[in-house]
Amino acid sequence: MFNVGEISEAWARQSRLNTFYQGSVASTNDWAKEKAFTPEVAAAPISLYLADAQTQGRGRGHHSWSQALNGSALLSSWVYQLSLAPQPVVTCRIGLAVEKALSATWPWLHWSLKAPNDIYLASGKMGGILVENLQQGNSNCMIIGLGLNIFSHPEIPHATDLLAHLHGERFVTTADWNIFLDRLFLELSSAVSLSGNLLSLTEQSSLLLALNKKPDLTEKYTSVEADGTLITAQRRIHWTEL
């Protein structure tokens, strides 16, 4: 095992990203928001904030992010400078981007999404996403908070981590991790580049598959509309209402 934050920082600097890393912060998203429009961040198309631990990690709404051992999880905020404010449908794309990156790196594992912002591995929650948009004058930025349990997970119901599902001789090497970060960066950047567009038919089908793969889903989705509205046999649920 390795320190996830430390190895991720090395990858980010090699990838020439504007990178910030600390051992412990209250919340990487709050840290990113504080610096969002400072000259060093505003001048960089993409900035990445990393930490080994969060003391006040946040989820969507009033939810908090819990973690286990320091350095065992990816605790990150990816900040993209935008020319225009993104459309709400971008949050669908971000979840799909993360699921695609995980599935491409560890394709034999059972990945799925739980709307609106949870990453599932088999029947356990392995990660969460928090997307926040900021505007100051004509400047816009999107902050993508992403937490993934890699080598351990908190002792809370339904939580899991990547290592728990890698059996036998399979384990996570630094090379594996760098491959994953390469793919994650690609998928996130592609999703953000389409932040002003509705979902394409391909994206709608991919999102539908990722959502319906969740093992304990009680009500299957029958379709996903271009604006992110989820359709079941009984209901229409807009992504922003979840």
C-alpha cells in the first residue's frame, strides 16, 4: 500500500497540473473555494487539491464525508475554469465520468452509480462526489469534490473500499494508480468540456446502465432524458431533486 495523497500529488505535478497538497484540511472543496479566484488559481485552466485527511469533509446537502485511515483514500477537489456557467446536467456527466474511469482501470469489478452522487463497488459505497459552481464577475469555475476509499473504509453501514475487492495476487500498485488518474483526468475533462450541453443519446444509455447495475436497486430506471430526468415505471425524477 502507499499514501494515496502523496502518490497523487506526484502524478499531478508530473502532469503539470496546478497542484495543492496538505496532510490534513477541513474540506478540500472548502479549501478550493477559498482560493478559487486568486491569481495563481484563476490563471490555471485546471487546479487540483489533495489531502490525506479531512476533518470536516462534506457531502451533498447536510451529509458529511467519513474516512478511515489517513492517506488511504483519494480526497480531492478538481477545479476547472470555465468561460460560461455550466448547466445542471453536468453533475450527471461527472458521476458517469468517474464510473467510466474506474471501470476502465478495474474492469472485472462491479461498479455502479447511485443518483445523484455515490460511487458503488458491488453492494458497498466506495466514493462520493460533490460538484459546486462559483461565479465572480465574468469568471466561472467548477469544483468537483471526489472522495474514493482505496485501502480502507470507515466503519459505517454499506461502506467499502477498493482493496477489499481485490483478491488473491491482485492489489493496487502505484502504476495502477497512475493509470487510473490518467483515465480519471481524461474523463472529467471531457465531461466538463460538455458542461453547456444536454446529454447525448450515448450518454443517456451509458448513465442508464451505470445506474441500473447497482445490485440492491429497488426500482429500475427505464430511461434517462437529455436533461438528466430519470424515468421509472411509476415516476419521473429530475436529477436536481434527488
